[in-house]
Amino acid sequence: MKSIMVYAGAALAEIAGCFAFWAWLRLDASPWWLAPGLMSLALFAWLLTLVESDAAGRAYAAYGGVYIAASLIWLWAAEGTRPDRWDLIGAAVCLTGAAIILFAPHRLRG
């Protein structure tokens, strides 16, 4: 459960940080958007270190599915575009893959 909460927080931090750059470069927002954007991206990186995993690559791979689903939530909540059924099916496939990666009984490195 802790990993799921960490992934959700990391996704929010990464999307918010990336959106700050998007707003600056694509929406003509002030360069001052970069300061909170950079802080948000640093928070994202720190949060991923809290995931209980024996390998960073595995933690990042599982995070990918959560990021995709969170991006669709952002699309709807922040940008006002409702995901269509193909978006939702794709996100479900990604979350299934992330769950397999995160919760499967992996062999220890050695």
C-alpha cells in the first residue's frame, strides 16, 4: 500500500513539474513557473527512492503504468479533456503490467 501512495505522489509531482515547463514554453507563462516546476521534479525523484524494491529499474518500470493513468487524470482535471475508452483501456493494461512488476515474487539478485 505504501508503494501505491508513493507512486501516486510521485506521479502528481512529476506531472506538475513537467506541466510548469509546458506552461512556460507552450502557453507563454512566466519563467517564474520554472522554480516550482524544478522543486516538483526534485520531489518526484525523491519520492521514487521510497518505493520498496530491490532494484531501481523495477521501481521505475512499475511507476510507468501509474504515470500513464495519472496523466489521463491530469488530462481530465487540469486540461478539461475527458479520456476516451481507448485511453482508459490503455491505462488499465498499463496498471495491470505495473501491478505484475511491483507485486510479483521476484528472485533476489545474486
